[in-house]
Amino acid sequence: MHSNWLSAVVRVFVLILIPSMLAVGNDTTVLDLTQVEFFEKEVRPLLIEHCLDCHGGDEADGGLSLDSFDRIMKGGDSGAAAVPGDISGSLMIEAVRYRSERLRMPPSGKLTDPQIKVFERWVELGLPDPRKPMLPEEPPPQSVAGNQTSDPDAIESFWSFQPIRSVPLPGVKDSDWVKTPIDRFVLAKLEANRLQPAPAADRRTLIRRVYHDLVGLPPTPEQIDAFLTDQSDEAFTKVVDELLQSPSYGVRWGRHWLDVARYADSNGLDENLAFGNAWRYRDYVVDSFNRDKPFDQFVIEQIAGDLVPGATTETISGTGFLALGAKVLAEPDREKLMMDTIDEQIDTIGKAFMGMTLGCVRCHDHKFDPLTQEDYYALAAIFKSTQTFADSHTGAIKHWYEHSLVTQDQLAVFKQVDSEIQKAKQAAASYKSTQINQLRQEARTKATEYLVACTMIDPQQTLIEIQSVAERFDLHSRVLHHCRRHLEFHRDDAVFVPWHSIDRQGLSQQARAEEVRSYYQPLFQAASAVAKPGSQEQIDADSDRDALIQQARTALNDATGFLAIPAKPEYAFTPDVLAEYHRLMEVARKIESNAPDEPAVMAVSEMATEESIPIHIRGSHLNLGEDVKREFPAVLRFSDVRPIFPSNQSGRLQLARWIASSRHALTSRVFVNRVWGWHFGVPLVKTTENFGLLGDRPSHPELLDWLAIEWMRSGWSVKQLHRMIVLSATYQMRSDHPDVERIAVLDPENRMHSHANVQRLSAESIRDSLLSVSGLLNQELGGKTVPLRNRQFVFDHTSVDHTTYETHRRAAYLPIIRNNLCGFLSQFDYPDPTTPTGHRSQSVVAPQALLMMNHPLVIEAASHWASQMRQSKLTDQQRVERSYLAAFGRPPEPNEVRRAIDFLTQSQLSPQQAWVAFCQSLLAANEFIYLR
């Protein structure tokens, strides 16, 4: 049945759709500076602190210098230090892992595991390295990526650091083409290059484009028909205004901002706990876009919503922006945890609002942009007075701060809930403890037999290889495996010296076993008779007994000794015991998952104000330099009059107002650039999070500034910005150009906007469109959607993620679990939720097509859609025509109708299966997921 079903889908896909598909252009590679940032922020500080003193410059130890990519490749006496992309083949990694006796670096002591992972990641990425050694024969550096300059004055006069100025509208020859002032900037550049804009898109293409663009959903056949019927000049404007007023608009455009805010419903990193109240920030964002909250106000609330005059639950919810970052919650050094968190907050603010990589300045002055460590720690002083972690929790796992909304009446209820959860967890923990104790007692009882069995195995043998010996003596195989290894590494232990002496005598296997048994059986009997395991009083009372018996007693009772029980229940327990333990854990997990959360807002608050903090030399809080007072980065100050920071507040409100000022050089530029990219597929500045010297130059600098000024003049209205863009002739062009050969030569990336870009739907829009077309979509707004209680572990004892993605709500309301994203969304370039993303990459890979043919969601949508079609009173031809309208926004061609009818009437499948196959073939088509 399955093979027939698959062949039917493939057949209808080929017969009906392939002739109507259009080729999709290749992905345009955008300069990715994240690797350079990774080097500057993670790798360079480690090299400076641990490596370059010995392995830097021309006289490096062993001939190996690590101060540039070329020198790393050249290597030293032992050859190249690393092989890009090959961790196992890189000497550098072998050295820092300390697994080789001959090669261990640094010699002063092994690096921490996170530091080693940084070097492993560096090699895995291909050793990205922006450094260039100043060799005698080399001239001074002139440029990097066409933007860097060694002239400090030129750096500070860089385009993005300059105040935004009014820009006159350029003159154009073909003024009839112009619909909005935007078109003048685009047309002026085209005319300067002797190019013409593409013709206007047809109305079906246009309405499908703007629906997906503004609300992330396809228009229904009825909505398309209404637009085509309205022949007034204002028809398209009416559609735009209706979409901007739709609640779905906030879902679509709020999701764009959530990319920038690195929104997630779990912490990720070391302790992946549920952010049970993160949803309040998500709903705050969606609601802010729907209400067209002025963006300057939106910025202020996200940085200092708790400090604005008349602060409310809504404004406090905005500071979830600062609280949402991934944190190393188990970091034992509280000061380091705080500074790491501050670093993440500064880095996110810099990228999200200013397009600046401020995080690169923690350890050293920025290598490319005019930003100093003084600038960084002047900002850090502000956030050092900001409370991100709860005061009350001082355990191994730190808790983030939340603004409580709970009432006194609710407190008693939640205490009872917590008591029930703890009781269920304790039941599982007690069962585990009892079973472990039983295993320990059994192992001690068979201690002699474990040592006898060890005479028959080699310390290098695997678990599988010793299994038969364990079964022969009725022993726990993992305990036996550990016991033999323990003997190998504790040869000098007085208890086991006799075992090794017997093992070296060259006796037969049987003789060795008898010797071991005759020696250890009376010894362990004596040790056990003196003191039962766990009876500390008896041990102390008998401390004058023979020293060897005392040592044997200690060895028997050592939980980490030669009879150590595996720490993981999966390794320690039999299948029956493990199943019962998992059952008890699952009971506790379900009680916790279904328990209500105390109402609270994931936010930040104020702490004792610190007027200044010292520079952390090389980024270390253990190596402090001169104090730096609270301030804003010098290169971005727009006035010589310095702000007065209140002595009783952190200064976040002053920082927020400075960032949101209309005089700021970057805030409006950065946001309008992102909006342009979200509309057109390519931003005016492709590096949306880096407007610095290593970033991209704007394709239309005058247009960028004009948009930024007009947007601020509109009152920072995002909806007005949309109207300016989508009502332009530039937005409404076709995606194909009559002069395609000349365009391919002069502007292969379409940076001049001679035509519309073919764009694939976002991951969320693909999923939501499947549900919308099939009639399954639930458009309910807001509320908690992660099926876990606040601060509950996302992954339990089985490392299974208990969140679910099977809801029919919009994808914006799916749980976002760091380290384990929804597989369907990930296949379509869903971004990393640990870092701000202002522009998603778009890949075209085979697994995407396979996903659309096999994913349960696609099959479910096709099945439901087919059932709806068959239940209608339409003819088969009318059903086919309506299906094409719903999926592609156009009626089918006559040959498409004929092929579809032939398949539906001649297929050997049942009528329902044939219709499902037909519907799925439409959903799996390029035309369904691409906009032209």
C-alpha cells in the first residue's frame, strides 16, 4: 500500500506540476561576519592569554607562531598546527586535549572544557582569522573587505557613524513610473546604469506577494476574486490597509523582531530549563506591532520598561528582551556568570539596535571599529547595576529574575502544587536510591568473585568482550569492567598489590582464580564482620584492628572504588528496574508539566547602583584595571553635553533614550534596513547586524537615510514604513526582466532592484500556509504554548524533549527549544535563537523537497484538504480549479486540468487516496513555497 501511495504522489507530481514549475534562482551568498566575530570574541582572548607568549612572533618556540592563519598553516617543527575543518587531524587540538603524553599545551595546565571547545569550533569552522602578521617585507594594511582603513580620522568619518541628514529626491527621466519617493532613488540608479525597471507584476502575483509579506498567509480564492473585481485606483491600497489592520500582521512581523531578540522558550547551554514566562514577551512584541507602537517607545521599553514613568506590566514585559539570552546557569563563579550575562546583553543591544558588534570589545579594543574597552566597560557599568538573576536562589543552578504577579491568595495554592511535585520527585529519587544501595550491597557480597573474574579479562577489553565472564560469575558487567580498569590504575593500592602479584606469577587461569579467592575471601569476610557498609560508628569503634583489614573495609565501602556502581540508571539497572524508575520519573514530570505557573514576567530590575567598574584585562573578572564610569560609546555620541546618570538607578533609561533618539546615527538606519530586507529578500546593507568597517556598504545610501528620516517623521510608525514600501512601483515589479542578459552582467545580484527577487516563503509561512490552504489553521492569538512548567528541565532522564509541535496554531506560537528546534522549521533555515538575526539565509537543498513529500504535517494537510474537496458539491474540474487558486493564487492551465482529471479518474488508488495524492503534489510544488 505504501509503495503504491508513494508512486502515486510522484506520478501526479510529475504529470501535473513539473510542466508548470519555474526554475528557482540560486542562493546569493552574503558576507557572513559571524566567524570573524567568533574569532575576536572567543578565540583571540584565549590565544593571547595562553598561547602567544611562547608561540607568537618570529622567534616562537618550536618554530610555531600562532599569530596568523598563514603561520598556523606553515606550522613549526612538528608540521602544521591545524587542518581547517579536521578536528581529529589537528595537532593544536591534540595538544589542548591533553590526551597525548608527548604533546600537551599549554604546559602550565589543561584548559577548561569550554575553552577546548572554542578551539575545536575554530578548527571546525576552517580557522577564520582576520589577523595579518606585520612581516618586514609587507606594507601596512590598507583595507579589509573594502572598508577598513588605518586612518583614525577616516574611521570615525565612516558612513554609518555620521548623523542622518535630509536627502533631496533625485531627478529621474521616467517620472511616470514613480509611485512613491522610494522609486526615485531606485530609478535614478537604474537610469545611471542605462537600465530600465521590470514591468509591473500582474494582479494575481501582487496580491499573493503582499498577503504573504504582511500577514504570512496566502490569500483565499475569495480574497483574490474581490481584489480582481475592484478596478478602482485604490484597490491595492485598500488591501494593504486591511492587511495592516489584521491581527495576523502582528504575528508575522512580530516574528521578524523575535529573530532579532533571539527569542526562545528555554535557556539552552548547560542547563536547558524552560522559560515558562517567556511567552509574555512574545505576546508583548506581537501586540506592539499590531497596535503600531512607535518604535522609539518600543526600544525604550525593551531596555528600560521597568524604569519608564508609570511603568506597567506591559512595559516591564518589554525588558524580557534583556532576560531572554542563553546563560550558563550552573556557573559556580557568580561574578563570572554576571559578567558573561552582561556581555551577552551588551552584544545583543549592539546588534539589535545599532548594528554594532559591541561584544568584541570585552577583551580588547575593537580590531576594526572605533570602539575601545573603555566604551565597553562604560556600558557594562550600567548593566552591572541591573538585576538579571534572582537573589533568593543560591544553589548550583542559578535562577533568572522574574517580576511576580502572584497574589497572596494564590501563594497558598502554588505552595500546595510545589509540594505535590516534590513528593512525586522524591518517590522516584527514593526508588533509585534503594535500588543503587541494593546493587552496592550485592557487589560487596560478591567482592571476591569480582576480583576472581578480573583474572580472566584484560583491562583493554570492551563491555561486549567481557560479557560472557560476567554471566559466568553472575556479576554486573559494567561493575566488572570498571573493577578491572580500577585495578589497572591502582597498582600501588595496598589492598590490590597481592592481586597483581598473583596475576604476574604465570599460573594457570584456574590456579590464579583459586589463589585470589583464598586470599581475598577471608580478608573481605573479616572487613565485613567488623563493620557493615554504611555503619560509620562501628568503623570508628574498631579503628585499632589490623591495618589491612581497615583498608579492605574502606575499599569495600568506597562508592567510587573498585565496586563502583554506574552513575547512570540506564547503565546500572536491569530493564525491569529501569522501566519502573522511568515510570516514576514520568509521573513526576507529568505532574510538573501540567502544574500551573505562578504568574510572573520574565524581566530585569534594579540593583545597588555602581557608578563605575574596572576594565577587565583580557576580559577576565580576576584581572582588573582602571575604573570606567558609565557612558555611551564615544564615536556614537551626538553631543558634547554628557548625560547625568542618576545615583539611584542603573542608567538603563538614559541609555534607552539615547539609543531611541532621532539624533542617533544608527538606530533608524538599522531598523529600516531590516524592514527593507524583510520585504525585498535582500537588505540595502546585507550585514544587518554589522554596520561597522567590516560590514557591507549600502547599495542605496541616500535611500537608506531618506527612509530613516521619513520613518522618524511619521512618528516611528512601522505600519507607515510598510505603506511607503509596498505601495511603491519598486515593490510591485515583476521578478523577470526583459533585458535579462544585460542584467546578468551589470547587476547579477539585483542590488539595483531592476526587478523583484524570487523569494521562498519563510519556514513559518510554509507551515502556516499548509494549514491555511487545507483548512486546519487555528489563528488563536497569544498565551503560553511551551508544555512545561517554568524552570522545568526541558530534557529529562531519557534526553527526550517533551515539547510538542503538533498544534495547528501558527508557527509563531510553537515552542522554541534551544538545542532542539522544531525539525520542520530547521529544514527551512530557521535561525539560531541564541544570537540576533536580522536577515535569514535561504538554502535550496534536497531534504527540503523530501520533507514536503514525507512529513506527517504535509500528509495531514493534504488528507484534510482532500476530504474538504470531496465533500464539496463541485465537479472534479471545479475542484481542481479551486485547488490551484488556493495553492498558487491562479487558475490552472487547460493542460493542467486535463492531467489532473486523467490522474483522478484513471488512478488505481481509491478516490480519497487519489485526491490526497493530488493535493499533496500541489503542496510539494515550488510554486507553493516561492513568491515571484
